[in-house]
Amino acid sequence: MRVGHNRNRSENRNRNRRSLAIPKNPKVRIAGIALVVIFIFGIILAIHKYAPTKEKMSLTDYFVQTEENESSVILNGEYYEVPEATNVYALVQNGTTYLSLGFIKANLDDGYVYDDTENILRYTTDTDVISVNLGETNYTVNKDTASMDQPIIIYENDMAYLSVDFVKLYTDITYYTVENPNRIVVETAGWEKTVATVKRDTELRRFGGNKSKILATVSKGDSVIVMENYGKWSLVLSEDGVLGCIKNSKLRDKTKEETEATLEKREYSHISMDETINMAWFQVTNSSANSGLSEYLSNTNGLNVLSPTWFYLSDNAGGVGDYGSLEAVTLCHQQGIQVWGLLSNLVVDDVDTTAVLNTTSARDNLINNILAKAIAYDLDGINIDLETISANAADGYVEFIRELSLKCEKNDLILSVDNYVPTASSAYYNRSAQADYADYCVIMAYDEHYSGSEEAGSVSSIDFVKNGVKDTLEEVPADQIILALPFYTRLWKTTDDSVTCTSMGMQEASEYLIKNDIETAWDDETGQYYAEFEQDGSTYSIWMEDNKSLDLKLQVFEDNKLAGVSFWKLGFEPSSIWDTIAKYTN
């Protein structure tokens, strides 16, 4: 029995060996081997597809730099790559990092004004004027001198660069620098950011995904700033100034933070009148014209500010010509009327306003000269009326207002600045900067259609006034706005394709219509009486200014609680208009 049992067991083992043997058929054998190879290759592909890549991207490939001493800039978590044919944004010289003036003005602080003729930088705070010469380590704050270890301004490739340490004195930023490659990481005060902690050592990748190249590594406990969340990945800024992507599963403790201010908030002070301003301009084209002031004033009611057009730019060195009169000032003061002398650039055609404003010495002369005139004539204020300024003079113009305002305040002089209604073409007048420094900003809500316009139209329609006020309020507080309205209109003559006009005061225009028996009709769209008639083959049209039209405009002043009103110009108006004005200003 035992022998038979062992024999059966042996036969079973032999049968099992035969069942496990590789088929002797060659085709079947090859197919089996191919299946095994395919299976193994599939596993390799899967590993290659899903396993994180270890391939690295050099930071010198990420931070593209074209200059040997260039530094890349990361501002508020954003890498500012320099476009082609553009000066680099930052340089490192003797261990000091410098930011280009263009980058500073565009992204940090527009207050730095560089004169590339005299190589002087100016910056004005709420109390001080700072001045720096190219290449120097010293600088002045008003009349005091201070210094830094390295030159404050360097000049390379036709661009001024400012030491970041100097910028930090006046622009509220924090920063740190990193080498290999050079980069500076800047944060502005008040920047809101999301900060997180890294859970464990991991990589920062160029893009989200395991197959993206590795830019850098971060360690457990490192702090990163989360810039964008892509779902499973986030773009973060590391402590050593690298922007890369990290898995969200590797982050913890996300919190909202705000970059702290390091500078005290500036407090801009203004001199204000205690009553509603009721101002008129008194046009003076020669000294003898002052003799007519008494008659003009006797026609008014409630006027409390007179702005005579006495002063003008007389040369490119900042000279000021004048038609002033102490007698006229005395006359006004006796009647309780303040005098704000007007400075214009409309008298001497040869004066290059851009050159005067952009050249530091000429601008200084202009400020000192107009102040000397104000003091000599015992003025209460200065009214600046610099018109048709070139965009190239924008920096110099605003710096002129800033520096003049500080000196006006020291001399107890009110500073007002005349402005067009806001348009894209006049944005560089920078009304918001004016509002910080000047006491009042005047909206010249007229010349909607002017001499030289291609079509006839209203000088000051009601919507033009409303929109001018609305747009100015976006930049200037209501209690600093003076709404200037016209005491004049224009008679338009259209012949075929030719359009010309004649300016007329309110009184003259009214008398013209009566004399020529011309009827008017009220136009709701413009808020004015309108007349049109044919004569000698031409079409004449006129949009009248009268008590009713000005009343509508004065309602805009009242509705917006503005500081006051002004009118161009004294002598153009009928005496009855002052009763209408008084309803809103008394």
C-alpha cells in the first residue's frame, strides 16, 4: 500500500512539471516573452510619467539679466522682467543696489524729479525739499546737509539710478537683496499678502506639476508668501527671493499679513478761507489798466477775492514781469477783498515754459521771484495759471507747485492753481498731487468750444460743468475746489466748411441780440438760451450765458459743497448777475 501511494505522488509531480514548462511551440514562446516585456515597459513608462522629475532650472535662466552688474527686481511678489530695448531696472555698484528712476516713478513713488540738464534730483515731502547732485554722497534737506556712504545717484545708459537706501528714507518700502544672481525683493507699506509655513523639505518648481523643472528647494519651517493658488499647487515667493510653485499639501498655517509702514504718514496742511470763496479775475494787460478797478468793483456784490493778471514768465531763467499796483491792493483790502496775484505763461511768446519748469535753477528763480512780488505787493495769495503745458514738463510743473506751496505756507500766502476740466490729455497736470500741496484747485469749466474749434458749440454747457466737477472730485477734495465759470460766450460764424468765432461778454452778447432783433430759445441739453440766424450766406449761432444758465451751474457748485466759485472775467458781466451769485455764496 505504501509503495503504490508513493508512485501515484511521483506521477502527479511529473504531470505538474509538464504543465509549467514553456511551450515547445516557438510562436507561443515568443508571444509570452513579448507580453512580459510589454508589461515591464508599461511599468517603466508609468514610473517615468508620474514620478517627479529631478531636472533643475538654473536661476540665471529664470532671472534674465543682460548687464554684468544688473539686479533683478521682485516687487510685492511680482518679478519685473525687463523688456527688450529697455534700461535695466536695478544695478549693483560697490555693494549698493540702485533702482532706475523710471522704475521708481512708475511703481513706487512719482515724487522724484531729476533735472538731466543740471544733474540735480529734487524730492519734496510735506515739510522739506530734498536736493541731491549726481554722483555725490551728500544731500540737502532744506538748508541742512546729510550724507550717505555711497553716491546717491549714478548715471548709466542714459538713465539715472537711485540708491535704494536713499529711496527708503522717503518712500515707505522694505527690501532685502540676494546674490547669485543679484536680485532685490521690495515690499511697499500696506501690501496685503498671504504668508504660509512649509511643512517639510521640498522643491520649488517653475510651474505647477511634478514634471516642471526645479528652481530651488525650501526647508521645513521656512516662511513663504503665497501669490496664487492653482488648486493642488500654489505660486509662492521664498525667503531667498525665488518665485516658484509648491504643492499645497506641503503648506500650513496660512495667514493674512500687511507690510508694516516704516515712515510716519505725511500730514499736508492748507490755508483755507473761513467763508465761501467768491472770486473774479481782473484782466490787466498793462499797468495803467489798474486805474479802472474801482469802477469794476462798484459793479459787484459779495466779491471777496480778486485775482489780477499781474505777473508773467518773462524769460527762460525764471524771471517774472509784472503790472502790479499797491494802490489796487490797498483798495481791495479796504473793501474786505483778498488779492491773489495771478502768474501766467501767456504774455511773452518767446518763453519756453518747459525749460523753465524742468531746469532746477530756473524753477528756483521763478519761485523766489513770484514770492518776492507777493511780499512786495502785500498780497494774500498767488494764483498759478500756467496753460498749454507740455507733457514733457509734467514733473517740473508739479515740483514747482510742491516747492512753491511750502514757501507760500511759510509766508502765510494762499496758493491756488488753475486747471482745465479733467481729460486724458491733461492727466499729467496731476491734480491729486496739486491737492496735497496747493490750498485750492480751480476748475476752469469753460472753453468747452474755443477759438479754433472745428465746430460751433457752447462755451460751457451744463453737462460739461457737471462732468468737470465729478471728474475733479476723483482727485481733489470738495473743500479745495473752486468752480470757475464764464462771464462770456462766443458768436459763431459758419460758412461752408469754415468756422470762426468772436468772444463776447454777457452784457455785450445781450445787447447784440437786442440790437439785431434776434430771438432765443431755451436749450435743455446745454442749459442755455440758444439763437441761430442766417446773414450774408453764413450761419450764425450763439449759446448765451445769463442769470438762468449761471444759476444752473451754481447749483452744481452748491450740490457738491465746493469751496467757492470764480468768474472770468470782471467787467464782462451785467450787475444783476451778482445777485444770482450771492444766493449761493452769502
